[in-house]
Amino acid sequence: MDLKQLETFIAAVRSESFLTPTGDHHRYDSSAHPDILALEEELGVLLFIREGTNSGILTPAGEVFARDAERILHDVRIAKRRIDRFRPDESRIVCIGTLPFLRQYRLNRVFDRFTEEHPNAGFIMEQNDGKQLIDGLKSGYYDGIVVRRNMVSSKGLETIHLAADEIAAIVWEGHPLADEPGVALADLKNESFYLAPSTSPSYGICRKLLIDRHISTENVTSAAMEQILEAAAANKGVALLPISNLTVYHQENTVPVPLLPKAVVEVVFVYKRDEQRCSTMNELIQTLRSRARPVPRL
């Protein structure tokens, strides 16, 4: 058993279709790959079903092995990243993790420009969820992460301000408060609220705003971005979101009304304070600091 075989197996598990030896397309890609067949022979079990309507689906043994294989590959990636700091400076790779929100803050341009200006630097970026980003920074997998400030503490970490946003109440264009320059959450206390998915950082921010203002969360619904904006457009309630989301998700018949007092959301670049850094990482930090802007006052 080797890493290449595990990588092939996990790639098949994650893929949407797979080709059987007879040329039929099923759920997973290449489950009959020689690496996977070799794994099955070594383990003495089938990892994928290859007959009938369930062909291409993991067997119970395959489901167990997939979890173990994911963990092994994850540990190997972390080990490789940790050892990277001992390589010569010019051959080190900087790995940056980010929440999937660079485009809405136009930060993708910043990192794209950096890679263009440093074509020979080892530099990669990965999108991930908040927990994986924080864990990856702690373990040494990521050299730095782009997250919302409320997600991290300052202990042992340095932060660079990248962008600021405001939470707004997204209401139906015919709502009585739609034409107001701002609205207090207390004026919306009898509304139903729609928040981003519970796994998103903005969900925690908006839910805390409601709790801090002693507004019941019994009428809070968490759903995909498109769904909560559609609910607001249909006058079914109020969507609480960072305003920048509207640069990515467009919904007719809705109006964003900023909260009063302002609820500022800050986006930061975070890295370890005492970490040994390569020249590429130092240049990235310098680049980000040079474009940092002050956080708007509440």
C-alpha cells in the first residue's frame, strides 16, 4: 500500500462519475483503476460495488477505509508542510488558506497580482471552511489564512486588516423601512429572520447581534444564500447579511438597509507571530500591510 494508491482511491470517492471495466459510467471515477484493484487485493475486500444499480457505490468496508485514508493523507500533507520550513528559502512553498469570499471583497485581485509579480515563487491558495483554516494554521499546514476577525484570537498571532463590511437588513423593496438610511434591530424584532448557513462565519455574527439586543432567535431560519434572499424578496422576513454578499448574489425586489448602530465585519490576514518565515511570505506580508486600510469606527 502506498500514498499514490490512497490518493487514487480518495479521488475516486470524491468524483461524480466513474468508468467500469465495461465502459459504463457510474457514480465514482475509475474505481477499477489498477491502484484501487491493488488495494482491494492487498486488503482482501471490495471497496466499491461493481454490479447492479448500486455499481460504483462504496461497500461498508470502503466507507470505513475512506475515512482512514482521508486521515492518513491529511496527516501526510501536514507532515510535508511542516518539513517545508527546513528546505532552502528559494524552494519553500507558501500555502495560504481562505474562506470562499475573496471575490466579494475584490481580494482575489490582490493575490493574483502578487503571484504575477513573483512568478518564480512557490505560492498556492486553498479555500476551506473556518475550522479547517484555524486548525491548518495551528498545525503549520497554512502559513497564513484569510478569515473574519471574530474567528481568531490575538494570542500568538499577527493580523493585517484587509477589508471591512457592514451587516445589513435585506428587506422587500415595499417594506415600510426600505427607504430608511438605517434601521435598529429593535425595530425589526417582530420579523422573521433569515441567516446564512450555520456553518458560515456570518451566521455566528448575525445570531450574536440578535442575542445581544435581546431579540428572540425562535424565528430564525438558516438557509443557502439564494434561498434567504428569495425569502426577503417575497416579504417573508428579513435577511441579515454582510452587504458585500450582494455583489455576488443578486436578487430583484430587495433593498439593503444598514443596521444602526453600525455592525462592522472585518476581514483579516492572520499568521503566526514567531514563525520562521521564508522570503516569499515576508514579501506577501509587506504587500498586504502596504494596502491595509483602517477599520471604520462603529
